[in-house]
Amino acid sequence: MLLAAWVAGNAHAETKKPFDRAGWLNDYRTLKAALEANYSHLAWFGSPQGGVDLPALDRRTEQALRGARTDVEATAAFDAFIAAFHDGHLVRRPTSPPPVSPLPEPAKPSSYPDANTACAALGYVPSTRVNFSLPFESLPSFTLMTDGLSEAFRSGVVRSGDRSIGIVRIPRFRAGEFPGICTRAFEGATSRDGGVRPEDISNRVDPVWLDTLAQRLRAFRKEGVSMVLVDLGGNGGGNDLGDWATRAFTSQPLTSAPLQVTAGDAGLPYLQKEVSELSAALAVDGGVNERARAMLEEQRAGFEARVSAAGSPCSMGWVWKERRPWGTSSCTRLVDAGFFSGPLGSLDAGVVDARSASTLFWATIAEPVRGVWSGEVFVLIDGQTASSAEAFTTLLSDHGIARTIGVHTLGAGCGFMNDVAPVVLPNSRLTFSMPNCVRLRKDGSDDVAGVAPDLPVLPLPGESARARAMRVLETMTKRPVNAE
């Protein structure tokens, strides 16, 4: 038996692939070329404002790879390189195995007879904590209104004398995290062929998500709260709901963040999709009114021009040689792509028909909840607040609607406007995801930089989570909350 183990061990040693430094260096060149071609935040990090000295990082990484003696050391060099960007969307994924032909998939049901079966089959399940990111529930003056389990969005009121603060928890800007939202969507969908089809549920979940959030805010109004704290601690993002939901917190007009996509293979499909959707809106049965047609045609022409511009991108190789101030380089490999809310950043209600409005301005979906809350707003952020949650935060902050409180966000910025295949390196098969879009803040910066809180509340040595929760509330009100 010992002899067999010895033979097996030696056979493994003989078949083990030797360290291939040249292969790893080639992988590094491949990764840099992929970043130059499709990484949307490269120009930002190539600037002094981005906070990363890319020429120095390139030299360190090259030196580390040339000095590496094992695959483990070479992999560590790649990990250090990626980590230096501090971009929550630029990450190494599990190593991809060699491609194989996919096996047959079981048939999917065309409809479901009941909400529980449908929502379970479609994957509606919370993956983020539903309780508050700080234990506000444990404070003496707190009253729970909704638990976030049986009903979406944990909410409650902290009272102190004649003051009260409504706290609502948004764990993710994605309806798939909320089984209760799916159940409501199922119950409101039209039954066909003895059941409800998956697409009928998916078409309803986002409006139901927004309406459920609005219910929490209406309840705060009924309770007479004087300010609202939106808890985004640990909220890693989601989808466009991060943009749309802002409309519930103000009656003022909001203009969504300007959007750019990479002028490469990763960004081109988004631009082409917009051309197709604008064309489809123009070709709708019954036609559109003159004003809507003019707006749709103008936007389609603009996106067609952007498709052409994306076909002739420049070389981003300069980022490894020099640092160019943000906004000054003629080569960023980015193309303007409208706004995070679609072709338009804002659109007054009733200007065009509903179909045209939803094509031109996706946040039209939030019109029924606009201005449900119009009082004072604070947004609680932490080091895991990211992506779409940062979009929510920056839009309200840049428009002066909300003040941010807590600690600096993760810094993930805009992620993906369409499906983007990961980059798989040929030698090591290390696999990386890289985002293809940029959201611009009011000052013109890339929101991948994250959000610094207006009111920092940093953890103190020896401070409990309960004490910090109280300090957040006291910072909001500028005086003790639980004075009685």
C-alpha cells in the first residue's frame, strides 16, 4: 500500500506542469491588452484623480512575475495587480476549465400554478441580510413596522420626545432578493393556460418592488416622522432600481447620471441594442405622435453615430507610460451613451405616450411613486455599499436631496450594461470580469471612486454596534436621540 502511494505520488510529480514564466508574462500582456480594449474605468485610473499610479503598478507587476518561481507566486502578482484598482467589478473569478460542449438542459415549465412554486423555481431568495446594517432594532426607543421577511424592506421608527426617524432597509436593488415581491407580482399577473408565465412575473416585479418601498414611506408619513434614514449598509448593488427608486424620495425633478460605455467589443452591443429598441418604438402598431417620433428619431440618430464612433477606437496603451488628468485626454476609449436611465436623463410626465416614454427614459416606471416622501433624507453607507447602491446614493447626494452618513463606500461604480464575457488568460486560465460602463457624477468624476460620507461616523475602538447605531442617529439629529 505504501508502495502504491509512493508510485502515485511520483506519477503526479512527473505529470505536474513545470512553472512557465514566459507563459505567465504572456498572460500579463494579454490581460493588459484586454484592459486597454474593454475596461471602462481605465482612463479614470490612468489619471491622478483615480488614485492609482498605473506606470508604477505595471513595473511592480512585471518585476514580480519575472521574480516568481511558482504558479502560486505568479497568481499572487496578478491578484495584487487587480486589487490595486480598488474596483469592485474588476475581479478574478474562479479559474475557467477548458471549454466543453454543453450538456442538454431539462425543459423549463412554461407556466406555474401557484406563487410559492413559481417564486422558488425562478430563484427568488434573499442572499443579503434583511436586518439593519447596524442594530437599530435593539435601541430602546425603536418600534418595528415591517420585518423584511414576511414583508419586503425592514422598517421602523425611532422616537424621542417630539422627534421621530423612519428607518428603511434596502438590502439590494434587485427584485430577485425578495420572495414576497415575487408573490405579489404573481398574484397580480393574468393567469393563462392554467398558470402564470415567468415573463408575466418578471414584467411586474420591478413596479411591485417600487410600490412596496413607497408603502414604507407612506407609513412613515402616517406616523409623522420628521426624517428618513435609508439603510444601504452592505447593499452591493443590483440593477436599474438603484436609479429608479430615487424618485420616491423627492418631488423635485432628477436627472440621472450621464453614461459612457467602452468603445470596444464589450460596449458595442449596448449601443446597438439601443438603436434596435428606438427603432422598435418608432415602428409600433398605431404609430406615435409627432413629438414622440421626433424625440425617438433624434435619439436613434445619436446612437447610430455612437456605434460608428465605437468602431474606430484609439489605443489606451498610454496608461502604462504616463498619467493624464481626467477629462483632458483625447483618448479614453469611451463613448457617450445617454444616461443611466436610458437615452434621456429626465422626461416630464405626459410629454409622450407611455411606450415611447419607457423607451426614452426608463425611470418612467417610477412615476407612480414619485415624491411619496418629500422630507429630509439621510443615506447610511458603509464599505460594502457598491454599484447600483452607489448610483442611488450619488444621484440623491448630487441633487442635494439626501445627506450621506457612515463610512466611505466600496467603490464599484458602473458595472455592466449588457452581458460581457469574462477574460480567460491562455496559459494560466485565470479568469477576470471587467466592467464596460462609466457613470459620471455632477462634478464630472467617475463614480467608481466611491462615495465619501457627508457625515462620517467611523467605528471607534471599544464601541459596540449598538452604540454606533445610536451615534448615527445622534449625528443626524445633532443631539441625543434616547434622552428619556
